[in-house]
Amino acid sequence: MDAELQKVKLEAEVELAKLEATSPAKEVAGKAIGKFGLASIVTIVVIGVLASLWLEESKMAAVMGLLGASLTALISMLNSIAGATPKQDKPEFEVMKQLIDKLDKLDRQEPAMRVDVEDGKVTVRKGDDMVTAGGR
């Protein structure tokens, strides 16, 4: 009976290992958050409280600022892993797309620009576009 119980335990451990190996990263990260996330946050807060007991006032602001930034970063990472916050578009990709579009236009011939000044009235023409300013 003892050998059979050990065999069942080993089979269960093998199945559990298989499940963990095939689990998606988000699920594994969620489990890790459940195990270690709160402990990490509490540790950072305890460090801040202990630092406040021994540090001078002038150094306290810097330490508290660093602790606050690290807490914010940790909570943000935990939220993004857990999927609590929607994924945001990265603005740098949009800027890169705009730059690529501008570079693509460099090899195209643009219409010439013409500026006319008449009686204090300035007219700028470029292709079919025309802008007039001034004039009283």
C-alpha cells in the first residue's frame, strides 16, 4: 500500500510539472504575483519605515522618493503582468512611422513655393495651396 501511494504521488507530481511547463507566461506570472508580489511591496515599505528611524531629515526626502518610485514601478509591472491595465501604444513607434513617412516623401518632387508681397499683403503659394496675410 505504501509503494502504491508513493507511485500515485509521483504521478501527480509529474502531471503537475507537465501543467506548469505548458502554462502560458501570463498564468505563471500571475501565480508569482500571488506568491511574492505582496511580500515585495511590504518589504519596500518596511525598508522605508526603518530608514525613517535612522536617517536625518535632509536625506529622508531622497530615500522616500526612491522608495516611492520603486513601489510605483513594481506595482505597474505587477499590473501589466496580471493584465489589470490595458496595454498602451508606444508613442515612439508613432514618431518613427511619421519620420519614415517624411523620409519617403524626400525623393518626390514637391511644388515650388512662391511668396508675393503687395501693399503690405503677403501671399504664399505652394502648388494649389494659397495663404494670404496682412493688408489693412
